[in-house]
Amino acid sequence: MTRLVVVGNGMAGARLVSEVRARDKDVRVTVFGAETWQPYNRVLLSNVVAGSMLADQVRLLDPAWYADHDVTARPGVEVTAVDREAQVVITADGEREPYDVLVLATGSEAIVPPVPGAGRAIAFRTLDDCQAILAAAGTARRAVVVGGGLLGIEAARGLAGRGLPVTLLHLAGHLMERQLDPEAGVVLGETLAGLGVETRTGVVVEEILDGGVRLAGGETVEADLVVLSCGVRPVTGLAVEAGLKVARGIVVDDEMRTSDPAIYAIGECAEHAGTVYGLVAPAWEQASVVADLVTGADKGARYRGSRLVTRLKAKSVELAAMGETHVDESSDTSAEVVRFSHRARGTYRKLVIRDGRLVGAILLGETAAVGTLTQLFDRGGPLPGDRAGLLFPGLAGAPVADSPVRMPDAAKVCQCNNVTKGQIRACWESGARDVAAVAAATRATTGCGSCRDAVEGIVGWLCEQEGVSA
Amino acid sequence: MKPLESTIGRMPTSLPVLTPVKAPTATHCPYCALQCGMNVAAGSEESGAGETVTITPRQDVPANAGGLCQKGWTAGELLTGGQRLTTPLLHGEPAGWDEALDYVADRIRQVQAEHGSDGVAVFGGGGLTNEKAYQLGKFARTVLRTSQIDYNGRFCMSSAAAASNRAFGMDRGLPFPITDLAEADAVLLAGGNVAETMPPFLRHLTAMRERGGSLIVVDPRLTATARQADLHLQPTPGTDLALALGLLHLAITEGHLDEAYVAGRTTGFDAVRTSVASWWPERVERITGVPVAHMRQAVAILGGAGRAAILTGRGAEQHAKGTDTVTAFINLALALGLPGRPGSGYGCVTGQGNGQGGREHGQKADQLPGYRKIDDPAAREHVARVWGVDPRDLPGPGRSAYELLDALGTAGGPRALLLFGSNPVISAPRAGHVTGRLGSLDLLVVSDLVMSETAAMADVVFPTTQWAEEGGTMTNLEGRVLLRRRAVTPPPGVRSDLEILQGLAVRLRGLFSGEHASAGADPARAFSTEPREVFDELRRASAGGVADYAGITYERIAAETGVFWPCPAEDHPGTPRPFLDGFPTPDGRARFVPVEHRPPGEDVDEEYPLYLTTGRVLAHYQSGAQTRRIAALNAVVDETFVEVHPDLAERLEVSAGQLLRVVSRRGVAEGVARVNPAIRADTVFMPFHWAGANLLTNPELDPVSRMPEFKVCAVRLERVG
């Protein structure tokens, strides 16, 4: 019987374990997790900071799940070495666990900038971090979040939602500079300002003080809670020491296999085709591929890379960014860029199109287009010729208000009983002067009843015309 | 008991143009599950070609309160049109009743001698009266002694039924009177287009909106119903389950969880909370295409409502994951604390005329009357006693509808089929294949009023009576048992299904043959042709079951304009709202069941890049066997069509009116293009009233309900010529 050992019980590792169990009841599964928490959903941590979910409500699996599914879970037990010769993993306590298949899902860790006083700040990465942030937020009067990427913005928004004034400090020239162009960054900053988050871009943090943050140039931003969200780096130490091939992440092929065929790597610690993914969707796709391969459910399963959609999860800030969003329009003539900007409303929409397909987009501010555009991007589907309709759904299909005057006689007024305006007019001409009389003669309005106003309008208009001509 | 009154007001109705020779008879429409009340007045004592029948809506039936759609208004043509079957047909030639019945009985004996009892199968319908559905199940189990019986309701209600049973311990479509909807503050309707399928239903929703309530419609198309909605969610076909999970996730995170209700009236919430935590709205948006902001709006409307209802229709249910989709919507309703609270709840919008009663009394493969399970020894004991047979002689569960049709004529499958009130050549999924299976039978017997496409294939056709020519009961979408009354005399030569079953029972005898210990009963008496006698037996058979009709009588139905089951005794008032005091589960609590989204059985790919979804149009009903024979309805639409978004039309260079070929892995169909921005650009729609749509559909089955995946499959479009 295959012995599967999984190192890492986060988004990727926990998903893998449940996907394996869904396919195969017999594989022996042991999963190690460095954190003592039950596996939890990192995506929802900003909800915990914002207060819409409690810490025990973001778990991925119920505690009873492991026993019910015959999986050995070792939360809080750190794996410190892999003996590839012997095919065993070794824990900090010296315990040895043999494997036939090993999956590394060690994830990534928060980058803490090397500035004096960094220890006074709280990184925003784990559920423990969230607990610490919440504890501090209870008494804090002002907060600073360092790092204006996706997570930093979500944390800032969450803290502001608790009524805490927040300053968001960002090194780059605009927020989320990897996903957004400068204008979008500015519009996002303005939206956040309306929600109680002050944004400072292009600033360098030099020291974390007891009561704030000192910037390059000497200015101090006051705060009694400092949260760091300065990016992450893959956790690869175990793989490096085991002699696996590691670049930025642990290098894997389309089967998610490392340079040792008995060892796979998935999630944020893995590097596939030169890319280390930092989002959950690719990690779950990878987990599914490995589950297919390990259990033999689908031996042809392969991971071919993911299209990236970044969706900010922050109340009252609607932002989606996907694919290629930085285009130099002056030099890149093969790209078609469609853009609409309305800063006063917090709206910015940009589509990047190549060969009639959507290859990138920024959608800031609420729009019904986001679902359709995400799906067109995901599937690489051909776009309609009318680009305006893409940005403003409903523009083309908006029904024209049918006034009784403009409506042609052939227009159907009552769908349920197939009655046209002409028939209602004829009915009126033979004496019907109200809806009841028209209904009795034509059956109009007697079905779903939704044409009642229209029939009333037509009868009223005909009566008015009569008055005019009389 | 005082009849429940309408909340939608009385409609102006037209007066009969003719002076009928008889007083009008108060009965109900022949079509959908709304069972609109109507008065039928015949121009003479006998109906038939050339006669006139006048129909006016009844004001006293709360479901329609004076409203009717065009199908209802024109239903009289069914009685007077010239396309009626009036004589049995044996291999296409007119035959006498005895000759035809003898032939069928002989052939059944031969087939069973060669292939065993299960060599003969029975297929029923959700349009049959309770009496016929009950009698059909009894006939199959006691006379044919076959386990092979199922019905077209499997294609209709089965997913919602399975989900309701597992959550509430009972499947009564709407567990509240329809008039409660007008009093709600919010209604979410997932996958239902009532404005076209049962137009007077919309009046209840309009009444709600006029009082300030909000309507949310979930549909991949901007349907006539969705146009009336305050909020329309337009998901990718096959993703309603993900949407429901996302809505529940938001309901929890936005603080709309009714914790006291969840703690006091339900079980299993923790597992559901954990599972939906993984369905955060941004993830759901990517799968469904429904913007997060719209999901938030929907949840705010539902969560902020004092009274709210969540309803599902076939759009959500006719999937290989339909049961789980309905479960996800029920979980949402439970989290919001709706089911079992006055004026609130979850309900399914039943489709066929007797779709509710038809699924309660034993024409389903796994079921005995009273919504009993055929593998439950106590149920077998009870029903066998009513039938006067030995429970050990009753067969066990048989194949579900599609599996049954798929097995016809195969090794180990039935070799003969008796079919009542259904037209699977048009209505079954992968219909080309099903037609082939029907063609491979040794014997196909069809009972119908007209020469349907399936009847046209039959060895023997029995001409049968229809709605206004017969009595009986129908149970509408509310679980209200109604009286169908005879308004006109059937044409000469036509017999009722009850008479046909008796005719076969006396010839075949089965368990009433005298060889059996329990025998002695006279098959002619065991198979009465009087609906009232059959109903009285049904009452006894259902007594003590989930769907308990014991206390319902024809007199009570007439006096009370319908009686809600369960009604265990004649002095019991009936049960309009069965969950108020508790749920009929062992512990009295409703059950949360964790479910997970998964993709449709067949997703789009390069070869088949579009989704096909199917549905109804206003002017037609089901396989169209009735409505396609009515001139006024054909004048509205008389051919199938393919609804295409303008963007897709532009890309494929298709214009309105052009003939299109729609190709799936299972077949090819043609239809005229209708270009309409109301549909998603990645989806095409075809109505299923004509041969075509179901040649394409996917027969992959739901693992619990055995519902085929009618509502989504992958196709490509080609221009013809």
C-alpha cells in the first residue's frame, strides 16, 4: 500500500490530502504541519482582521475529518530533514516517517524588511499573526500597514473597518504596482481614502519605533500598531538541504515532480515553468493533478500553468486585475487597449486585447462586467466586436421604453395571451374603455399580469386621443 | 375548514360567449402544476370534433384567482379538435378493445415466460391523476409483478424531491400555500421561468413586489421572469451549485446567520460552515460569472427580509448534481432560518400537472403509495395488506427512468413496455438513442389521447380519456389535493386508463390468480374503474405514510377547494404548512448536508465550444403532444428555434431567421436562429417541445436522484447551407 507523506498542512497540503482521500480510500496518508492550528483558509484571514469571521471559522477541514477519513495528522510537528536514500522524513524530535511518495507543500513565509525595530511590528501571514493583530487593534488608536500589495490593502481595509485610522505605506510609486498601472493605483488610493485608509506611496521605511514608523527623510508616522505586508518568499530550506533542484521555488515539471521523482512540490513553494504562484487557485489545481497521479485516478493529469486573476477581498472596494496590464501603447502596436476612467466615481476599467482575445484587464469600482470578463480571460474566448458593450454590459441590450404612442400595432403587449397593441386598439374602438373590458374581450392581462400597466397606458392614451379629437 | 383565500385579487375575466346547454363544470387546467381553476362549459352533451367548449377561469382557486394563460384559455380545443385517437390501434390498424387487450395480454405472457417478470416494464407520467398513478404502481407490482416501473417525473422533480427528503424528511413541493409568497419580503427563484411556464404564478410575486418585497431570479437567460426581478443573477450554465455555496458563505460572513434557529431547529451546521468557508465569493465569481457585488446584494436582500422564500425550478435541478444544488439552496434557507417559519421557507416549483401527487403513490421505481419506500419492510407489509397480497410477493426497487429506457431491448433489460402519459421520443435525454431502444422492443404499448411521436412507434395504442372527460384528483405544486371533474362526455370508443388497467388485470391476473396464498381477490374489483373507489383505496394505502391522504375525501376537496396533505383523518384540517412545529425527521430537526460544487458532466472545449440549455416557451407544454395540436398556440410559435446572443451571431455570421445546425456528441438538431441579447454569449437555448433539443442533451445522471443533465451540455453551431 502506498505511503503518502505530506509536509505542510496549509492551503495546498490540506487540499491535497482531501483530494487524495476523495479518490482513494486506501493510500496511507500522513500530513505534517508546522502550525498548531487545524488547516485554515489563508484567503479568509482578511475577513478575520475585518471581523466578519472568527478565527475558528476559517478552517479548511473539521478536526474530526482526519479520524473519519483515516488520515494521520501531525499538527505542530516540524519536519527538519528528508533522507531521500532511505525515503524517510525526519522531524525536529528525531522521529522518522517513511514514505513512498512525498509531497512538499511548505508554502511561503512573510518577508520582514531588515530595518531596526522590525520586531515591534506584526507580519500579516498566519492565523497567529491575525490573533496578534486583533489583540493589538483592540487598544490601538492608529495603525500603519507597511506594504501596499494585495494583502496589505486587505489588512488596512479590515483595520479601518474596525474604526481604526490607518496609514498605508508603500515603497513603489503606486499601489499594487505588479497588477495595476499607475492610474489604477491612484484611483484605488482615492477609494481607500474614502474608507479611512490614508495612502503614502514612494516612501521608504527606515525604522519601526515604539510609537510609529520613521520614514527616510526623517518624518515619523505615528502608530501604536504596525503591520508588515512586504511580500513572501517560498519556504525551500528542506528541499535545498535534501539536494532537490531549487531556483526561486522548488523546481517541478508538469506532473509537479521535483528533481527526485518520488517527491512532488505544490503551492507557493513550487516553481513551475519559471513561475512561483502566490494565489490559491493554482495551488488547488496543482493539488488536483498530484492527487490524480498519486492515486492513479488520472495518470494523464498534467499542470499547464494558470491564468492569474487577482481579486481584492475588501468590503466596498471592488477590484479585479488579471493577466497583462502593463502595456506600452506607444511602442507595442499589437496590443489593443480599451480604457474608461472616471476617478470621481472610483471607476477605472482597462482591457488589454491581443488577436481579438482578452489578455489582461483592470476593473476597479463595481461593475457587472467583472464576471464575464474574468471568464473570457480564463477561457481565452473570442471577444465581440463591440468593445464598449464589454465594459458596459447592458448598454446594447437595454430595452427601449415602449410608450403607447411609439409602439407599432403589431407589438405584442400581452405575452401570455398573445395580444397585440392593434388588438387592444380594435377592442377600444368597439367600446372597451378600461382594462377590465379589454381583458374580457382579449384576455390580455389575465395570465402573468405583468402587462397590466402597458394595457392601462394604451387604453389611457386612446381615451386621451379621443378627448383631443372630440 | 375555510378555504384559503387568494392574495392576488380577482382578475377581470371574459364571459362565456356561448350559452352552454349544461351548467359549467368547475375543474382544473390540463397542463402545469399550478392547476389553475377553470370552468368548462360544453356547447352540447357530447364533445368531439366540431363541438364547442367554453373555458373561463375560476375565481375561487387561490393559485390563479381568475387568471389563465393562453394554454388554459385554449385548452377546450383539446376536447374538440379533430386529432383525437378514438379506437385502439393494433400495428397501426384500427382494432376492437377486446382484440387489442387480448393481444397485449398474450404478448405480455409470452415475454414474461421467456424473460421473467422484469421482462415487462411500465413507464408512467406526472400528468396522470393520483388514482391512475396509484393504480399503475399497483398494477405493475401485483399483476405484472415487475420491478421495472418508473415515470417521467424522474426527469422533472426528482432532484428537488431527493434534496427535500434528506433535509426535511418530507418532499412537499411548496411546504406552504402559494399565497404566502405575496406576503414575503423577498423571494429568490433559482432556475425557474414562471412568467412563461405558469404565468399566473407571477401574480403572486408581483403582489409581493407591490407590497415592497424584492424578487431575485437566478437564470443564465434574462427570461420574462428575470425581467420582472429586482435583481437578476446570470450564472454560467451548470454553476448554480457554486453560486448557492457563495451565497451561503456571504450570508455567514455578512452576519445573516440565524443562530438561534440553527441551534434550535437544525443539525449538521458545523460541517456545512466549514465546507462553505472554501467558497468565498471571489472564487465563486470566477466559476459562475456572477459579480461579487450582485451576490452581496442578493444576500443583503434575503438577510434583511422579515419573511423570505427560496424556490428552485428545473434550471437548478436538471443536472447531474441537481440534488446537491437544491441541497445548497436549502442550506442557505436553513442558515437564514426560513423553513418552518410562517410566511417563509424553501420550496420547489413543481412542473407537471400532477408532478406532486405523481411522485407520491408508487409509480416511482423505489416507492410505494404514501411516499413509502419499497425496500422498507413495514411499508411493504402495510401496502400489501391494503392490496390483499403477500408482501413477500411484491418486487423490490427497479431501474430509474433513463436507466430503464436505456435498458429496453438489451440483454437483461425489459423486452416489453407499457407507457402511460408520456412521450419519451421527444422528452427523454439523448432522445435518438432512446428512440432506438424503444424500437428494439418486442412489444410497445402506448396509452394516449393523440398520436404522439412515441405512440406512432407502438405495436398497440390505447385511446384514452383526458382531463375534462374524467374525474380524479390532482395534487398541485402546493401539495393541495384538488378535484378534477368530468365536464364533457368522452368520445365514443375511448376508455380511461383505469378501464385499460382493469382490462389487462382481469386477463393477466398476476397475484390475483388463485395460485397465490393471498389470492382470492377478484382482479376486476382490485382494479376498479371508478376514480372515487380507487381514491378511497389510495387513502388507505397512504395512511400512516409521509404523504398521508387518509382524511381526504372528494366531498372535502369540493367543500374546501382543496385539502393539503398530510391529512391523516377526516376530522383533520389538512396541513398547509407542515414544518411549523418541527420537521418529519427522527429528531424533528432539519438536516444541513455539506455539498461541493463540481463542473458539469460535459464542459465546453474546442470542438464543442458552447453551452446548450433547454427550456419551455409560453405557448407550449412539455413534449408538445397536446399544445402543438392547438392552432392558436401554433400561431404563436410552431417550430423549434435556437436562441443566440448577438455577439455570438456576429462571430458566426448568423442572422435571425437563418437555419442553424446544433451538434453535440449525441446528435444533431436544426432550428431557426433567434438573435437575442437575453442569453449569455457562451450559451445557446432551445425549447424542448419539438424533436431536436433532446437529441443533443446529456443523459449523465445525478447519483442520488437519477436526474439526467438536461440543462447543460456542450455543443457547436453550424450554419445550414
